[in-house]
Amino acid sequence: MNTIGNTTAQTPGHTGNRRPLTRQRRRYGWLVPAGLIFLTLIPVLAGAARLTELTGGAAITPRNERFFASPIPVVTHIVSVTVYSLLGAFQFSPSLHRGRRSWHRAAGRILMPAGFLVALSGLWMALFYKLPPSDGLLLLILRLVFGSAMLVSLVLGVLAITRRDFARHGAWMTRAYAIGVAAGTQGIILIIPELLTGPPDVTTRAVLMGAAWMINLAVAEYVIRRRSRSRSASG
């Protein structure tokens, strides 16, 4: 009897060690939403600067004249992407996701329409705004492709949750979020040529921005597969 008791006491999964491990997981679990918030600060701050420009009577230039001519789509995009990116980051917190499902559902009711507004306003601007000098046909095509992919992901996420298929819902919403916050990754990637050689040309800029969307989607697929393996192991 004493041998069995001693063996149990030394087992790593014993109750005596469980609390520190749980606290450690919670601490590291907040690194993901914190990192996502840091990533999205780039487009959020850029959007805030654009709103200030529109409301403060800034000088009209070839780069911003399309926004002054039709401000509603860009204002809708800025507000919705700010809500979507910042609030959406907390959906990747394990403690909030598992421990407070009511919070997760309430946040989802805000994130879903915000996500649709992000995708639809982005597609509208790509189709109907005049291309600025720094853009080109390739970037326009990429924006239409990835904007449509985000919209389709959101629709499939909605359909999955109506069937109570939570795994597929989470997968499609993760893909949609990855596309929606790619502006942060694009900002980081575009800084490199800016610092080394100056602003990239139209084609290079489009390629780098496309690479940022692909990087985000690759990370999203890694997260989705990791969740699937975790569910299989626990099931």
C-alpha cells in the first residue's frame, strides 16, 4: 500500500502539480491574443490616421482622393476591421474559449457581422475605387481573390454553426480571421524593402502583399490541424 501511495505521489499528473501547470498554461495562453493584438496595431493605427485625415480636412492627394470622393466604404472598413481584429484576437485565448463559452458566443455575435463588413467593404473598394499610383492590376486581383475567400470562409463558418459543427465552424472562422488581419503582416513585410532599398515597385509590392496573405493562411492551417490533433488525443 505504501509503495502504491509513493508512486502516485511522484506522478507528474498528481493533484499537487496540477495547479502550477494550469497557471503556466493560462499565462502562455495569453501570448497568442497579445501577439495578434500587436500585429493588428499596424492597420488599426493606420486606419485611425486615415479617419483623422478624412475628418480633419487634410490636403487631397492622388493617394487619398478616392477616399474623400466616397468616404462611407473606407470608414465602414476601418471601423469594422478594428473591431474584428482586436476582439477576434481574444477568441484565440484558451481560457476564454474553454472556460467562458457565453463570452465566446457573445463575441461571435459581434465578430460575425463585423467580418462580413470587412470583406464586403474591402471588395467594394477594390472594385470601385480608382487604383492609386502604388497599386496595379496584380494587387487588384489578389485583393479580389482573398477578399472573396474571406467572405466564403465566413459564410461556411455560419453554415457550420447552424449545423452545430463546432470544429468546422472554428476552422472556417480561423481562416477568415487570418485573411482579415493580413494587413498587419503586410505592414511588417513591406517595411523590409522600405528600409533596404526604398519603396518597392508596383509588382514587388503586390507579390509581397500576396505572400503576407499566404503566410497568414499557412499559420491558420497549422492552428486548425493542431486543434484537430488535440481533439483526437483527448477523445
